[in-house]
Amino acid sequence: MDYLGAAETSILFLLLTNCAYTDLRKGKIPNAASLSLFVTGVLFLAARGRLEQLPGRLLAAAAAVLLLFPLWELRGLGAGDIKLLAALAMFMTPADLVLCIATAFVLSLVPAAGQLLTGHGIRARVHFAVPIAVAAMIVVLVPDLGERVWSSLGGV
């Protein structure tokens, strides 16, 4: 990993940790946190000379919002979680973003199961920024993971 990549990954992890911490403490992710993540991602795309990827990443962010919106309507996901996932599109390919979202949902089963087992019931809140942050860190630390998963599935 080059210095710019190390800086990008470090800043991403700091911003994600802030989002997860804020979600745990206050139960929401501030718009400023998602916006700073989004802008930072665009700045790193520009610093790497990859602004030609911006339209595809914006499209992936919009697709994430549209696909996850019904979960917000059903109160299964917070708007801050959706904005956080959309901002992550600036740091990863569309395939990696899909993998990140899927991984976050799988990881969220752990605290959900814990809440069920401790008697908090099905309506207990899962602070989804935590599994999002962990999933994003996994996807970012393993280069081209999304593409490898899709190709192993036969390009599904």
C-alpha cells in the first residue's frame, strides 16, 4: 500500500469509527459525518487521478439509497445508515459496496441475536453503523474482494 492509500484507509477508518461511536452513544449518525465521509472519498478519488470513476460511484450511491429506502419506510433501517452506506460508495467499487452492504447485514445478526436471547425482543434497536464500519473495513482491507466474490459466484 502506498502512502496515499495508507492515508485514505486511516482517515476512512477514523471517520467510520466516529460514525459507529456516535450511533452507539446518541442513536443516530449526524449528517455532517456522512457528508464528511462522502467529500473525503471524492477528494481521494481526485488525489489518485480517478475522477473518471466518480459517475459510476455516484450511481452506486444512488442505487444503494433507492434499494435501501423501503427498509427505512418499514423502520428497519435509519436514514443515517443509508446515507453512511451511500457515502461509502466513494471509497469502493460498486461490487465492493454490494458486498459491504451484504456483510453489514450478516454482521448485524450477531447483536440482534444477542438482544433476542437476553429478552429485549424483536423490536430492539441494532446500532447498524457498527456492522457497517466493520464490513467496510473488511472490504477495504481485502483488495477487489467484491469482484472476486462475484466472479466466484459465476458473475451473478
